[in-house]
Amino acid sequence: MADLTSNFIGIKSPNPFWLASAPPTDKEYNVRRAYEAGWGGVVWKTLGEAGPPVVNVNGPRYGAVWGADRRLLGLNNIELITDRPLEVNLREIKSVKRDYPDRALIVSLMVPCEEQAWKNILAEIEDTGADGIELNFGCPHGMAERGMGSAVGQVPEYIEMVTRWCKQYSRMPCIVKLTPNITDVRMPAQAALAGGADAVSLINTINSITSVNLDIFAPEPTIDGKGAHGGYCGPAVKPIALNMVAEIARDPITANLPISGIGGITTWRDAAEFMVMGAGNVQVCTAAMTYGFKVVEEMISGLSQWMDEKQISDVADIVGRAVPNTSDWQHLNLNYIAKAKIDEDLCIKCGRCYAVCEDTSHQAILMSDDRVFSVNDDECVACNLCVNVCPVEGCISLEQMAAGTTDPRTGTVVSDVKADWTTHPNNPSVTAAE
Amino acid sequence: MPNTVATDGIVSGRLNNATLKDNFSDLHPKLDDHEALVAADRCYFCYDAPCMEACPTSIDIPLFIRQISTGTADASANTIFSQNILGGMCARVCPTETLCEEVCVRETAEGKPVEIGRLQRYATDGLMAKGQQPFVRAASTGKSVAVVGAGPAGLSCAHRLAVLGHDVVIYDARPKGGGLNEFGIAAYKSVDGFAQQELDWLLSIGGITMQYGKILGADITLEQLQVDHDAVFLGMGLGGVNGLDIEGSDKDNVLDAVSFIADLRQASDLIKLPIGKHVVVIGGGMTAIDAGVQAKLLGALDVSIVYRRGKENMSASVFEQELATSKGVRIIYNAQPVRVTGNGAAAGIEFAYTQTVDGKLALTGESFTLQADQIFKAIGQTIEGVPGALKIENRKISVTGTGRTSLDGVWAGGDCALGGDDLTVTAVAEGRDAAIDIHTSLIDGTSSKKEL
């Protein structure tokens, strides 16, 4: 039986599933319910400095993108940091942590970029007994307009500066939460590392407009006839988040910087994918906001089953397993030749493979009068589009051609020697050996 | 004491109003918006879709379903109506399980096809409820076409002709239109007067005049129609029924199933409609099923449908057969009627078991008798009152191509014409295609005469 106990930058939790800083972690009532439901840890929704709290809109805060059967694929929000007084949050954090000493409790923070402001709040957080802090440099709406959130996360110098303050004035582990609304996520990660961060967490939400109301010509969610961009999250953002996690995990400078993976994690499988891509643990929000806290049970049992099947007993042993296999295009083997194969017994004859290959690709699928579909190896470049559009899993697959056989498309014999773009004669930057 | 299912004889009111209402409610209620989206999403938008090939009217099914899934049900309805103006009725009565849904790739994949029929109803009901007619008449051609029969073939033909700018007069023998849609379909497939609503909606295109109570050969003649109009379309269906030529078939309460179905459809109050205690239906088609099921739903104690061949030969689909058995109707295969017994009125009916030997039906020598105080004959309909000048083939009007008969300027389609499969949807297709051919002939002035 796999042991899911997690130790992330010295913070222990019974499993690697934390709830991300967001509405589900805004107050004691929710957080207690989350712990009771089985969540290993919680990042308390972002606190601001003392004084009058921020105010939220009183209209809709969320917009959505749906798939089939109204399955929520993407969610965006225009909610700000906590709108409850600082002292109330601090009191509740202290109370919850006292009652759940085995669970991780991290406090998300966002105060203006002034040394004294950070110094003040850090002392108050330490008093609560919380396990660590997460610096919210990612929130893309509302707070950014006030010089906080993603406005900090988009300037590596600010990230480094604030992180340094936090490490200087606090003994607590410090996680820097990054915004994806930048061109190269490695820069802010390097800045966090330079500032002394113990870890980074990513991604925060992506600038987004989910839809436009075509009756009133305004973005959704609409408030009194107007809409604003929000932060996008949920299953739709997972591929973007995974890549950003991989970028940091692969960067030699940040390769050893722990990562807390965030972005559309909905099932145990998503979590496992983030972890093998370099995340030491994961944070979840939209899945909980879609289905409630109970989803963690499936994440726990699923990860556990998979680890058992792989005969891995410690979650730490899965972290980063896919990083060495994550490469750049130029290093992919150009001598790997594959062809699509259609399993006639599984084929239900919908013809989608034919339509897309004929209309949009390489005219490599043949259709007979009685709707039997087959691949013309003379034209097939193994692009995988037919596999992706086929509604039947396993019906179409790509099969590697054996070395020594001849590719009918090119007339060349398949080589078993790896060769990539860096040595390809068509590459203008390759200097021929004289 | 009120009547019950156990009351002897042919009586009304065996079931109370609430039960009757429930029994005769919509067989497949309209999908609500969310159900439609979920159902539409299951469509794979197949290339050269098999469902479309299987539809006699060639409705672009993948397109109309995609239009539903993107929230444009009215555009979806237009896609349907452009091929099949009676798409609303066809959505209700088509044996989709042997047409579009049978060949749906998800039937192949999972044994659960996309619910094409119900999606079609969702789209068509929506537009019809708005009272919108999706077509605009072309400028008048000054031509006049006579259509005989206001059933699916005639209405489809008339509508298309009207759209193309011709003036149409529909002559129908009955006091109201719709044909089998109005008189010949199980009530639970077309509830709330849908056939008349659809007729009214269809006629809103304009340019179509209705002449009811006009029987071809009695009140009107083909010769006169040819004189009065530029072209004639015959779509009067099959007015007669095949006789049951056995001993005792002249006894009381040996009835035509089509009359029973028509009476039931026209009944204003089902509780007043009499039905036997022991009902036997002879036949294996949709009429037999419709009669048997409705007899049971009216409160008959026991209902048996007896068919002379095997289950696999029955022209009623497996779905319809299962519908019947699910309602408590017994289907007996491989038995043919021998004699009706009873003193004046039917009391029982004797059957002989059959088997197929070398492709031919033969008797096994065994027989049985069913108690029967009411016997419905559903052994096929036959054409009536065909003008003598028309060539007949296999007891139907001989046609070639798009419904051209042996007479110049006269077309035919639907159940009265050769070919087809006696389905509403086929009749619609034939009426539509004949209309297009009539239009071409009238505009080009070309002869419609074909070598037969």
C-alpha cells in the first residue's frame, strides 16, 4: 500500500493534495470541512494588510466554459483577496491549526511592495502557528491594478525583493506563487530562487474573457452592462500549467527548486502528471468548487492505486520522473517513423478520420464504398490527427516501422540510428564537417 | 356498476379517465432544452453520414443536430423542413430504429444510437410553436396543379409546388386533411391534435386550396382534373382493405383495424369508445400493432396479435413488437386464421399453425382457438377507385423515376404508387420529388411522358 505522506519543503501533510488559496479556503468553516473531507493541506485565502478590507463586486464573480452535458471545463473569476478583516482571519487560522496539527496550513499574503508592510504582517502570521506562507504574485485582476498580485509577479526584481524581505523577517518556509501572464516563466522562478524562496507554486489564473453576451454585447460575467477580464482556471488550463511546471523543472538554474503544482488538477491522474513533471505536491481549487470537497477521496485512492501498480511506495519517488524525457523539438528523433493503423474490428465507421485527413491533412486515409477505412502508407506522415479525432479509444494507433524496412512515403530505409534536427542537412545552422 | 376490464362483451369505459389519459399520453415526449443538448452532443458529425443515407428524405442529420448543439434550433428546423416539410410528424412516427437510428455509428459502437427522432422533434416543434413558416413563395407561375389526397405525399407535393410559385388545389375524400397522419396512426404517437396543427402550419405557405369531401371517381374525375389543371398528382393512398376470406368472417364484430384506429383518433372522449374483452388482431404490420396496443390501452382484458409468418418476417419493427408486448399484448407467430366461430357475432377464432417449407408457407396440421369477441383485420390495404386509364402494376399505380405515371401530366406518389415502403417519410419524399419534377415540366414545357 502506497504511503501518500508528503513532506514539501519541510511541511508535512498526510497526502500531497492541498486546497489552493481561493474561495474554498476563505474561512474557518470551509477549512475545517476540507480537513474533515481528507485534504492534506490548505493555503488560506490571501490576506491583505490590516485596516478596512477590500470589497468585492456584488454581481456575478465567475464566468464559465462548458463542455458536453454542461461539464465545467473552465472557470474564471473576478474575486479579490479576502474581504474579511485581518484579525478575524488570523484568529480563525490559529484556531484551525491548533485543532488540526497534522494538516498543512499555509497562509497566502499580498500587501503593498513596502518593506514595513511585509514585516508587519509576517509577524502576525507567525503568531498563528501556520506552517508557512505563500506570496500571491499572481492575481491578475483588481489587485494588479493596485500594484500587487500579478503586477509584482510580472517584474522579477520585485519578486526577488519581496521574497528576500519575507525570508529576512520570518523563519517560515516561503512559497512564491507565480503568474502565467508573462512570456517566460523561468525568469520569475529564477528571481524567487535568488530572493531565497523555498519553493514556487504555479500557475495562478490566466487573464481571460470566457464569453461575450451577444444580446447586450458585453463580456460575461456582466455587471450592470459591463464586464472585465478575470482569471481563468479549471481543466482547460492544465496543459498550460503543466508546460510551465516543466519549464522550471528543466531549467538548470531552478532544477532543484521545489514546485507546488497548480492548474486544472481535477483527478488523481492530473495530480500524478504534475508530480512526475516536477511538482512536489499539488494544489486544487476548481475541482473542489465544481464538485465539493469529497473529490479528494478519489484523488487519494487513485494515486494510491497507481503507485501500487507501479510498485512505488513513497510519493517523493514519483516527483520529476518525466522531467528527463521532456525535451525540445530539435532533439526529437527524426528517424523514428510511424504509420497510422486502423483496427477494422473496433471501427464504427463514423468517417471522421477520413474527413479530417482528406480536408485538412495529408489525404492518407482511404474510404471504400462500403465505408471501410484504411491508411495509405504512401501518404501517412503519422501526424496523429486521426487518432485524436477518432471517438473510439484504441481504434487507430500509430505503429513504429521497424528498422530496415522502407517507408513507402519517402522511399528511404528506416534507420535504427537516432538523428535529429541538430544534425540534419537541411538545418542551415549545421556546419558540414570538412 | 361501472364497466371494468372483466366486463363481458364490447363495452366502453373499462378504464377510468385518468388511466386512459395516462395510457394515451405522448409515447416519446419532447426533449427539454438540456436533454436536447446532451442528446445532440452524442452525435459524432460523421462524414457522409450513414443516418442521412438511411433517411428516405435525406435530411442532413449531422448538420441539424450540430445546429441544436450550438443553440440554433430554428436553423436546425429549417435544415429539416427544407428536405421534409412533415418533419414534425416524421419525428413522431418514423420507425427510426429501422432507418436513421439503426445505422447510427453509436448504435454500432454502444447499441445506443443518437436519439435522432427525438432531436428532430425538438427542433421542429420549436419552430412550429412559433408559428413560423420557414419558406417564402416564389413569384406566381400562373400554373395550377391538382393534388388528390391530403395525406403525407399530397401535402408534401403541394407545399413544394406552392413554394415554387404554383397554385395548388388539394382534393380529399375525407372531411378533413392529414390522411393517415390524422386517421391512421396510433393516438399516443400524435397527441394533442398535432396532425391538424401541422396541416394548418403547412398550409400557411399560401397558394393551396383545400377541397374536402371529394372522392376521385365519384365527385371528381381524373379527366376533368387534367382539363382544369396544368398537372395532376395522385396521392390518395390505399382506400380499401383486404378481405379475410375464411369461414365466419362475415360475423358481427369482425372489423377492419384501420377503421378502429381512425375511430379512436377521431373520438372526442375515449371513455365512450367501446372495446371487446377478448380482442384478436390478425396481421403483422404497423396497423396490427397500432390496433392491438390501443385495444389493450382502452382496457381489453386480453389482446393477441396473430401473424401467419415468423417474427423475422413481421413488417412491424422489433421496437414496435416490443412496445406491444410491453403493454401486455401477446404476439403469436406462425399461425393463420381458419374460421371465426360464434352465433351471429364472433365468439372465437380458430388458427392453424404454419411453417415455412422451401420458402413457402405450409400448415403443420396443428391448430388452436382463441376466445374473441372482437376481431380486427390488419392484413393490408388496397388501392381503390383508380382511373381506368392509368397503368397498374402489382396492384398499385405504375410509376417511373420521380412519380411519372403512364399518363402525360399525371404523377403519383405515396402508398398508392408502385415502389416505396408504405412509410410516411417515403410518401413525403415521393411527393416532394414529384413536385420538383412537375415544376421542371411546367417551367420547361417539356413533356412528362415517359416510356413505360
